[in-house]
Amino acid sequence: MKRESMKILHVIDSGGLYGAEIMLLNLVEEQIALGLTPVIASIGDKKTQEKPLEREARRRGLPLVCFRMIPGPNIPGAYRLISYAANEGFDLIHSHGYKGNILLGFIPRAIRKIPLVSTLHGYTSTRGLSKMRIYEWLDTLSHRLIDAVVLVNRGMLNHPGIKKQKGIGFHVINNGIPVRKADSTKTRKVRTGSEPLIIGSIGRFSSEKGYTFLIEAFSRLIEKGVEARLVLIGDGYERALLESCVKRHNLSQRVEFPGYRHNAKQYITEFDIYAISSLTEGLPITLLEAMEARTTVVATAVGGIPDVIENNREGFLVPPCDPAAMAESFFRLSKDPLFSRELADKAYDKLLRTYSSRQMAEEYIRVYTKCLKVTY
């Protein structure tokens, strides 16, 4: 089988246009450029209208099919997907996230016939028994029936749910974004001391993102006398909680909630600092986008983030759930704009060397090849 004939069906049940979705869109674009034939299969329940992922795929001109079905472990829905893949001559199915894994992973290979690869973009539950924790438990059970399981950073190998799965050979492929070396000619002006410090973050408003700790850190920064603004782009079930937290700290005039924004990465260049306050992560696409924008990063040392950012060299790393440490990092950067720019420039150089979507796509081809037991 030649590379040009490899046909891949990417399966995802998307709730927005965040890291996993952006990674998939970038991967599909690179696979087309490399001569593969990928198609995105976007699944959702029967009440779902056009999803943000579907809208963006159409805008980029990427191959897309939509499946609407009853949510949950849906055997007829799984067989619809498998039948479609078989009838259309796909060589491999690539699932992105626990929903696709649960839907397809429990179908035995003898019945499924088509190899199944899964990318784990990160675990989201943080504590206690929850619906998400149950989904993740089912996800881990499905791994033994999946031909190849890919983690988006090596830090995920230390996750309790991964460490318990003995005998499974996980692959590690870093997320990547399109990066053009010509971008190195771009420069960003250094913030002056008279300008307010703008801190921003983009993501789902959910507990694992730790935004309450970010708001607390921002409050501490204001108490130190720094003129600053905080911009939180996104939406989710914790929005009311976060707005209440802002009011409690008397920050309503300093914190903005623009809501969900299409192509939110374009706003990163407006930030002086990009903040990641997550309690758990895979390898955030927004981290790579901040590095590309030469926006200085302050992030919690969770998941794959410490593999990307070296503390005090390419950004600042702080412990999760530690608003005092995060506030101190903000304060130091506010007082030393030149050092902040130096950190951002080094992060950009590292991005060029290590985290391109082309390199990511090439590594996935190697995984696909092993599953198909062919040699190019």
C-alpha cells in the first residue's frame, strides 16, 4: 500500500472548537498535503445542528461527513460508522476522545475488521465520582481492544488511569500547529510600564481548567498595585460561578467575559501574558498558539506543559491550585517587560524546532503503518 492510497476516517464527538478539535483540523490538513485521504466523521445526537468543528472544517474545505445518533453506548450507531468505513474503503479509523473510543472500541476486531487508532487528548475529571469519571473509566477499558493508543505528551504516561494499564504499548506524539519559519521575521513591541498588563486565557469554563484560581491570582496582582486586565474567552457550565467569583473580588471592571469566539487564537496577540491555570491537561493547543504569537506563558505544571515550557527560560511554571505563585509570576513579568519578551522569543524558537503539525502528521503515519502492517 502506498501512502497516497491510505484512507483515514477521523471520528470525533465535539462540543466546541477547542484544543482537540484544532489539533484534528491541523492534522487533516497536513495529511492531505502529505498525500493521504482523510475524512472527518463528526458525530452528535439527533437534536444537534451544525457544530463549530463542522463549520470550521467546511470553511477550510476539509472532507466531512456528519452522523447523528442516540447518545451513549450506541451499538447501532457504532455499526453505522463501521459499515460506512467499510463501504467507502477506509483503511483505518482514528478516534479522537473517549466518546469515539467507547462507541467503537468495544467492537471486537474480528467484527470491526478495520484497524482502530485512538488519540487521548487528556483526562478532564479531577476528583470524586462523576459522569465524566465513569466515561473515562469506560475509555480505559476500551484501550485493550484498540490497535494503537496515542498520548499527546509523555507526561500522560504518569496519569493513574494510564499507569494501571499494563501490557498496552502507548505511543506518544506531541500535538503540533502549522508554523512557518518566515514568521520569525515578525516582532512584537515591548510593553511599556505605563500600559496596563493584559492577561488572557482561552478554554472551556469547566472545573479542570482552574479558572477560579486564575481569578484569585489576578485579584492578588491587583492588590499589589499593578494596573491590569483579565480576559477569559470561552463558555461552559462554570460561567455563572466565575462571574460570581469576579464580583466577590470586586473585579467586574477589570475582568472581561467576551464569550465563545470563532478562531479565538487571533486574540492571543493582544495579551501580554497567556495564562493556563488547569488542574489537568494533555498538551494544550492554546499553549502552542501562545508560543507562536510570542505571548509570554504562565502555566500550571501539569500534563505535558513542563515538557514544552522550561521554567524561567521559556515561560513560568507554577503548581496547580496555587494562586499566590501565579500572582507572583504575573507581578514579576509586569515589572520586567524585557525579560518577558526574552521568554516569549525563546518559546517561539522551541516551537519551530519541535511542535509543528507537519512533524505530528509524519509521526501518525508511522503509527498507522504499524497498524496496517505494511511498509512504504
